[in-house]
Amino acid sequence: MATGDTKLIICSDALIMLGATPLTSFSDGTDAATICDRLYDDIRDLVLQVYPWTFSLKKSQVARTTNTPASEWKYEYQLPSDRIGNGVRAVFTTADAGATPLVEGWEIVGDKLLTDQTSVYVDYQYQVTETLMPTYFIQLLKYWLAWHFAETVTDQVTKAQYFQVMAVGSPSDNMRGGVTRQCMQIDSVGNTNQSFLDFDLVTVRAS
């Protein structure tokens, strides 16, 4: 894990990659500090969501609310507050090893899961702190930041284009090329979250 990394250090490294001056703080009054502070969180969450990174996955039993859904479903469940994205990776009725995820019989509306099931567990991606991010992901994040910072910080479109290709490859790669692809391959064999070894992590969405 990249235990020494912080938002400030990661942003500063991305600026250094662009040939710019690193930050001393997000309140140092420079345009770069404002850009980094405003854009970093959204870009970080986007990079987390482009792939089900093993270090960003959790399994949790969700609590049923006291509300009765105004729909065909019997029960409403509150989804975890640290979830990122609009959905979940999978839905189960048990936490038992080898359980099969539900491919139908549930629906997500906002931050609630609606279903007829009396017990619900979800696999989801959560907001990982920088100290828990693996080194390969931190490096990937710097490439994404350099890509998105480049034109505003350096006024050079060519630098933005260069770091875009480095981060995600060519348009034909569908955002899965470049350093992103390399990190996906590393993550697929690392499997840093041991609690998910016995579960099928698939993206399901019932309508």
C-alpha cells in the first residue's frame, strides 16, 4: 500500500509530470492549487469506478428501512453511505461462501435497494482512502490527473492528448488501454481483498 500518499502529494506529482511546480498546499493561492483541489475528488472517484478494483470492494449486509416502497416491491433497504457510483456489484441473500448472486428480483432507486427479499447483502465499491490504495493505482491516478490537468495548467493541448493516451490508450481501447490496462492486469492477480475470494463478483442490474 502507498502509505505515504495524500491528495496533496498525488496532485503535486501529477503537476511535476506536466513540468509544473508542485503544491505547498491547496490554499497557496495559485491556479494549479485551485484546479487540483476542485477536480481531484471527481477524477479519483471516476478512476475507481472504471474497473472493479479488488482493493475497493466490500461486502455488507444492508439494513431494511421502515418505509414501504410505493412500487411492486415489499421492502426497502438503505445502501451503504460509503458506496461510490449508482449501483452495486452484486446482490445476495446470504454471506455464506459460494453464494450465488441474484440476477433479478431487485431494483436500485437512488440510495435504496428495493426487493421482496427479507435479508440482503451487497458487494459494492467504496470510497477508499489514499493510504489504502496500492502503488500501481496511485501511479495510474497520477496519469489520469495529468491528463485532466494538462490543458488548464500548461495551456498545451498536446500534453493533454499525450497523457490521455498514456492513461487509457487510443479511442479503440474504450478507456481500457495504456497504464489503465496494465494496472487492471496487476489488480486481477493481486486480489488484495481476501474476503471476496469465495464470491462471484459480477455486475448485475435487474430491471
